[in-house]
Amino acid sequence: MDQHFFIQNRKKLYETLEDQSLTILFAGEPAHQSSDESYPFYPNRNFYYLTGITEPKVIFVATKFNGEVKEKLFIQRADPWMARWYGETITPNEAQDASGIEDIELLDKLDSFINGQFDSRDYRHLYADLEAKSWEFPAKPANKFAAAAATNYPYLSIHNLYPVLSNFRVVKSPEEIELIREAGKITADGIRNVLANAKPGMKEYQLEAYFNFVLKSRGVTEFAFPTILASGYNGTVLHYSANTGTAADGDLVLLDLGAQYKYYNGDISFTFPVSGKFTKRQKTIYDIVHRCNRAITKKIRPGIPFQELNTFTNSFFAKELQKIGLINKPEELRKYYFHGVSHSLGLDTHDVGNYRDIKLVPGEVVTNEPGLYIPEESIGIRIEDDVLVTDDGHEVLTSGLPRTTEEIEAYMADNNKNLN
Ligand SMILES: [Mn+2]
């Protein structure tokens, strides 16, 4: 992503800041796993959105007085010995290029800078990204910093940037949309490779390997989320991700997976019969889910309340399942369908945004993922696309996959050498 994107995002933020304020954002650090191992590092998404920096520990500070903003980035001091072990850390020039921030300092200067600011100037406001999912949520560096500031400088008003930046991120720029589109394209290609190699008796993780191969071949090193590759009954467990079962002849296989491309995520669900042919019953259920998915796509346009997609899905499924005699009254639907039909998609797979209140706006990307799960029949089906809200309607970013039962059967008959 070009530095202009991050410069624009900061400019937008600066307009919302009060004078006499200090803003601080943290890239974060990888969590400790065990012994000398850490969990993989992912930069704080709001930090990335404002700076373009993907390296751990880096800290961004902006001060605003008399309408003038001064920005600084604090990076690690180069350490030749650590570089022999872990590679070089980001240089001042690289940090400038990535972020468009001119003033690069070393992290060991941060404390004296902050102290100097609070000692010598009349600060009134502190801004930080204070995301917290619950009271017990482990404190992040920003929360610790804000807590210390509240103790040492109790006259400061502390403001949470999390909702502000979340709101910015709802509408995607054209560059962001292209990255999400590319993530979707690579994800779809990975799914095609699974279809082309599936065979009854394969382990779920073996099927998964065909997806992973395509991602790595295309330069994608990260997944959007842990891959769900679930056969038969496992497909009725919503977030099954052990992927250790066996796809037996006659089983449906449910995939819910995504490539992460340059920090933007794809998210597709796809269901197919491992033997290449749907049973009559599987076809009936699949068609209901597919018709629902198509109807939702048609509804996606600016101005429609996000919740209307859920209301529609519930009444559509309730009606259809009563028609085939699976349920007797709408209240029984929760036995077979029990999740939301859509979420925002972007830097986070379940992207930020206030789902309950919003109406869709142009530039938003949302998923469309109805599903039905019938444990007693070992039938789990979900169909998921990524959809861009355009000025006058929608564009499906993940189109091009075989989606009807006929298309899926034909695709497998034409491309799967293991079955023919
Ligand atoms: Mn999804």
C-alpha cells in the first residue's frame, strides 16, 4: 500500500483531535508462547491503518497545538548482534518511506520525549486506541499507557480512538477494495484446487493442503483466519477447525477459509460433495441455501439497514424449512440456523463497524453467508461471498466459482482426475 493512503488516514484523524492533545498508538508485540517461542506477530490494525508500519514495538505519537500537528515515529535502535539472529529491524529511511512520517526517533528516546512534553506544555487531552472486548480483556500497551497517564497526569481527558478509527475503516478506499478483491481471487483459486483433487477417504487436512499450496504458490503467507475444512457431521459444527476427520464417500465438505493479501482478508465458504455428486437430499438443502445467498446479494445496496439482511434470512429459511417439513414453526429455525448472515470485511476478517445501527454505504465490503446445519443428517452447508456496496447496488468480489449443484458437479467431472 502506498504511503499516501496512510497520510490521508492521518489527516482525517487530525481533523477530529482537540488542541492541547497528545495521540499515541502502538504496533504491539508478539505474545509469548513457550520457552523462547512467541506467537506470530500481527501489527495492531489501527496502527497499521495510520502508519503502514508492520514491525513490532514501533510507536506513533502526534501532538496538536494551535491547530498544528507534529508527528513522530519511534523505532528500535539497530542492533547488529540481534540482526545476526533475527534479521535487521526497520531503518529510519524505510520507516519514512512506508509511512510518509518525516520525523523518526529511536524508542529509547520515547520516555524523555513524553516527559518533556507533559512537563513543559499545557496538555489537556490524551488520545489512544483503547480497544477492550471485556473487563477481563488483557491490557494492551495503549491501555497501560493510558492508565499510567491517568495516575500521573490526572487532569488529562483520555479519549478512546478505537470507535473513531473503526468508523473510518468501514468505507474502503479503491486501493483497499483491490487488495480485498485479490485476497478473494486467491482464496477462490485455492478452493478450485481442492475441488480438483478431492477424493473420498481423504483426511480433512489433506484436502486443506491443496488450498494451502495455492496460497503459498501465490505469495500469500498468512491466512485470514484458521481454515475450517469440515466433512459430514463436522460441517454442522460452526467453528470446527481441527480438520482431522475423514471425508467419507457421500459426505459434503464445508470449507470456510481465506487468504490474507497485504494485510487485507478474503473470506469464502464453499460446500461440495467429496464424491463429486450431491445426493437428492443434499441438493434440496443446498438449493435453499443457494437461493438465499442469491436473494441476499440482490438486497445489498446503499441505504439498506445491515440488520435487514438477518431479518430476511431468518424469514426465508423459516418458510423454506417449513415447506420441506423439517420444522413446523419459525421458532424452530434456531435448531438449523444460528449465526449472523453478514459481517464487514477488511483489515480484520470480522472487520470493525457498528453492525446494529448502520445502513450500508458505498465502499463498504460485507460478507453474504447463509448456512443450514442439520446434525442428525450430517448435512452442513454454508455459501459465502464477499460483496462490495457500490453507488447504486453491489458487486460480488468473489464471483466466478461454480455455485449451483450442477455447476459444482460439472466442475468436478471436468477437473478432478482422482474421481474420473
Ligand atoms: Mn465470514
